[in-house]
Amino acid sequence: MSRLRRWLDPPRPAFYNPAHRRDEIPWGRRNLYIGGFGNRIAGSINVDLFAAPGVDVVCDAERLPFRDEVFDRVDCDAVVEHTPHPERMVAEIVRCLKSGGGLHLAAPFCHPFHQYPNDYYRFSLEGLRELVRPLEVVSTGWITGPTSTLVIFFIEYVKLWLPARWMRQAAWVGLGWLLSPLPYLDWFLLRSPDARQLGNHGWVMARKPPKA
């Protein structure tokens, strides 16, 4: 059954910006991956709020159980919107980063509500820059763009009209496959500064200043 579900699952309704380079700040010997759930980044300690295959440490990201300045790099993908105090989470990341270490943080801007276990915030690129202070910003940009935003919201809108769960699931699968080519339009749109009007997920890459 799980194999059939994987086969039926549509592609993610997104085109990923090739300008988004996760290796812009190099990996180190000790890295931390926050919110990976079952996903893994090789060479990283994977932490999440819930136990799952591939999760090394179960904890609240607002209270990381690690000593000061232990990690060369921290990756945090679409987690900061799920914590009620994102500034506390970032402060914990900064505390755990070595001097000169890097942070890659991604968060949604125009994106539907999604609980895990709750959903509190959305961030513009300017908001992400402010959030990671006092780190030095290396780069920001949109991971996924306006067409991805429209496709995702359209599918969620259609699901609102369907009374049964199996109907909503069928709509997700059917519309997901039908509309999957459209996000490739973002290959063009992401080149425009106006893409921020409907940016889907953004990133910020930042570095902890070396000690004087």
C-alpha cells in the first residue's frame, strides 16, 4: 500500500530556483539539521520535535540540548514558522554556532496554513534578514516562486469544496499531476525582483562573525 501511495504521489508543485545554492557556505565537521524529520543531510545531527526514522535527537528547537559554539553549520528548513518564538530559536542557533560558522534558514512567505504541530508565521526576505541578526547575511532569495504559490493555493481551494477526505486526497493527486508542469514558469519569473509579491519559500544564508 505504501509503495502504491509513493507511486501515486504527484511531484512537488514547485520549480526550485537554481540560484539557491545550499553549499554557498561550506559544511564543516559538525553540522546540525533542524526539522528534517525522516530526511537526512549526510554528516549532520538531525533534530526534530517528534521521533521518526532518521531523527537523532528529539527536542524543542527553542531549547537545543547542545553546548555553546559546537557546530560549523546549521540548516533549518521550513521550521521557524512552526515555533511561537522564532527569535528564541534563532538565538539558540547562534549560541550553538562556532565563530565563522554558517546558517541556512528557509521559511514560507505565500503558502497555505500547515500544522506541525501548529503554524504561526510567514516571512518576507526582509523579515528573514531581520530574524537572523546578529549574523552577517551572505545571501537571500526565493527557493520557490509565484507559480508554485498559485498552484498550491488553487489545489487547497478546490479541496475546500470537497466534503470527504478521500475526495480531497484524490484532488491533491489528480490536480498535482495535471498542474505539475506549470511551476516551470518560475524559471522566468524568479529572475524578476517583482517575484517577491508572490514568493513561496525564501532562504537566507548567514555567517556568525569571527571573534575579535
